[in-house]
Amino acid sequence: MTHSNVRFQVDPASVPSTPSWMEEVAAVAHILSQTGIISAIEDHVQFARARFGKYDTIDFVIVLFSYALSGEPTIAAFYDRLAPFVQDFLALCDRQHLPSRSALSRFLAALDEQTVEALRTQFQSDLFERTTAFPTPGGLWDRVGQHWVVMDVDGTRQAARQRALPHLPTLPEPHRRLTQVTAKGYTGRKRGEAVRTRTVLLQSHTHQFLGTFGGAGMGTCVGSYNGLVRWRGCMRRASSLTLPGS
């Protein structure tokens, strides 16, 4: 059947759709601005290096926040998806310039422990100032009536490809940038030669996010375990939880 009142019009111009994660990024950006976290980072976190360019530390922090919220598999995919909406993205946090992928890579390579600790201190201070304890920690009670608080520790494995490197007398000695963050490990169904594991710690009953820890290989490095212990003690002081056996 043919309906004369139905018309189809095709526009050859490309109109990209807004990413599904843009709404969540906008909500988080609004919270960061209203609570003063962005201003606190600008005032208290200073990281200077040669040829820093027109970017500030907060520019890279916002990009990393948005990349984590987007769920994109790689930073390249995140930048490609964001490309049509760069100006809208920058307006969310009142920024002027979006760091390029190469600038972000150089920033992360040059970042020192002192700056990372300053960033962690700002977020921890905000957590303790604005977060109130839950009315009840939830948990489970065994047959003798003892209360147990259950933590969910889950590791996500990501494989990385390592292609052949050229070996020529006219070229410098080849090196892989992923050797510092990956190691040999079980890849499962993922294609790759090296593995990195990201472990997330969550309170099972209140769904309170406690921390995330990355490690090369299968994620059994000592540094991640020590960080887990420090976060455990920190969150116990913040929420006044008593964990059995601790």
C-alpha cells in the first residue's frame, strides 16, 4: 500500500550522535565544579615541566575522568568519539583547550609521585568532608550471631599486543613502552602477548566504591596489595566499620 502523506527525506551531511556517556560526564563535571574540587586542584596541585605548553594539570585530570566514565576500550577510541563534541565537552568544565593524545601521553610519562599524592589528598579531603556514614553497614550474620562485612574484589584482565620491532643499524635501540605496566600472563580469549590487571574493591552491601589498583601481569604485585591495605584502613576510619578478623 502507498500512503501519499508519508515522505522520506535524506540529508547527505554527517550528523554524529551524542555519545551515550556524555550525560554522565556532564553530571560529574557539574558536581566537580559546584563542590569546588576543580578550583582546589587548580590552587593546590602544581606540576610544571619544560615545554608544558598551554595546558594545566586540571585539563589532563578532566580528560582522565571522562575517559574512565566513558567506558571506551582505548584512549584513541575515546578521542575519536569525542572529536565532534570537543567544544561542548570543554564548556562543561569551563576549559579552553583539549590536550591532544600525544600531550596526554607526555604528561603521564613525566608525572611524579609528589603530584599524584597531591591529587589523591584533594579527593580524599573532599570524601571525608562531604560523605556521611551509612545508617547501617549492612553485611551478613552467621549462625552464632557474628556480623560480617563482605567486600567484593574483582580483577579485570586486559591483554596488549606486542608487534615485532625493527632492528636496523640506522635505527636506535628499540624499546616497548608497555614493558613498565604489563607482564606475561594468562590472556584467556583475548589476543595479545602481555597482560595488565585492574582490581576493584567494592563494599557488597552498600555498593560503596573503595578503590582500584592496577598491576602488571595477573595483578599479584606487592605494591597493589599494600595500596589495598592502606585503602582498607582509610575507609574503616571514614565509615567506622569493624571488620571481623582485622
